[in-house]
Amino acid sequence: MNRRILRPFAACAAAAALASCGSREAGTPRAAAPPFTVALLTPGPVSDAGWNAGAYEGLREIEKELGAGVSHVQVSSPSEFEEQFRAYAAKGTSLVFGHGFEFQDAAERVAKEFPKTVFVTTSGSRTAPNLAPIVFELEQAAYLCGLMAGRMTKTGRAGMVGGVELPSITSTFLAFAGGFRAANPSGTATPVFTGSFEDVAGAKAAALALADRGADFLFQNADAAALGVFKAAEERGIRAFGTNRDQNALSPSIVASAVIDMPRAFVETARRVKAGTFDGKPLRYGLASGVVSFVISPKANVPQAVRDELKAAEGKIRAGTLVVPRGNF
């Protein structure tokens, strides 16, 4: 297993111990406040320029803005999720993020055993006094990607490439397909799942197959494997979308990105935990919050009429008058 540890908590504990061991001239030595410590579990490498990289940036911002001791571990299976949740909680870690829908079962089990540690999953629905999901409503930006593709397609076909078939991934595909059909009622958007968020070759092969079936736009939610989708789009001379971060600079094939400002959401969540105001309720972020955004590539040739329609649709989504399709989870 590929593990990356960032600033061990031992250093923070040592600093706290040093601060508390000096004697005072009068009275009992004042007890030092326990250190604020935050850990992150990711299902893939933080070098993916997408989903996991955004979470790691969030962890670093927590360290910078809140003075937290931070740590990161990459995990690959549900048994490892639970093992690492429990290991961090046993150390007295203040807050542990499980980055993805797939972490919620393990987080729920461990949260019952360690009520003093707060567990946050990025997606999901499980809640408890010390457990809640951050729900990034990326579907709203994915819908706009679909709307753009539906207006600009020449073939009437689009493809969607995912890694593991999770409800949070399929939900963005529902939204993209909804936007595509809103602009092109007779069009089709076909989903494909490779079963891996790291198989670049597999994602490229899936994307090439979609292109060979006529797709001239490719939407992806595949983490590190997204690079394969971009390569396929370049080879076939078609267009693609970035997700989770602003990926517009990664490939000339990318026309827009559905973006999550994870650092902002992570810091806001950690601030609540540190202040003692975390209440175990889901934390939702959509376009209206500014955490989720739709960013057109500065190099993309998008007709002004399409830009105007996208802007109008985004305004309706922000106002709540346009409800975007999403999964029930």
C-alpha cells in the first residue's frame, strides 16, 4: 500500500507537552489545551490532479489556517478504511476525513466506538453526533457541462467515463446526461465504468471506444484515470471536461471543468470542529455556495449564444428554479 504521512501528530503532542511542563511561581501548573489534529484518508494518490489532490490541498490549508497537526494515508480497501479510522481515533485525533462515498460504512462503525473524534466523509448520508458527510453538489456543474455538450455536439452523442461505479459518481452522470438531453432531446450520453480510479490505460481504452461509437464530447469522473480520457480526446480530436478541480490546463481537449473548492470546504468544516460547533448534520455545497463552480477553459471556442445560455442556466440553478437531476443517496 502506498502511504504518505504528513507531519506526524507526535510532533504536535511533544510541543504541547513542552508547553505544559514548566512550573508557575504560584498555584498549580496550567494544563495545556490538547492539540488540534486532523487526518485524511484518500482512496487514491494525491498526485491525481483531481479529486484526491483537492482533498490534500484542503488538509494543507487546515494546517496553515488553523495550526493543526495533520496526517495523510492512502488506503485501498474497506478493511483498511476501518483500520486507519480506528488507528487515528485511538491516538485522540480531533477530526478524520474519509475522502469519498465509500468511506461512510467504516466511518459509521468506528464513530460509535470513539465519540470524541469527529468523522467526516466527502459524500454519503450517514450521520451521528460525531459523524457527517460533506455533500458537494457537483451535479449542478456537471449539468452545465452536459448543456454545453448538447448545444455544441455535431454527432448528438456523448460519452461518460467513470472509475468505480459509486452512487456519487453515477449521480454526476445523471446530471450530465440531463443537461445534454435538455439541449439536444434526441441525443444520447453513454456511461462506461472501468472499475478503477487509477487505470489510465483502461480509461483511455473506454474513451476511445466511446469516440469510435460517435461521441464527440467526453465527461469523466475517474480521478487519476482521467488522464487517459484526455489523451483519448486528443487523439480523436474531440472535446472533454475536467471534474473536481479546474483541470482546463491539463489538456487542449478540455473545454470546461466542473470544479470543487475543497480547501475552502475542508477548512470551514475543521473550523467548526475546533470551535466545538460541529453538529453532525450534512454540510451541503452547490453553485450558490461558491464552493462548486463551472469554469470554461480560456482556450475553448464556445459561441457567445452558448455562453449566454450557460450563464442563464447557472443563474436558475443558483436561485433554485432549475433543479438538476441527481441520484438518491
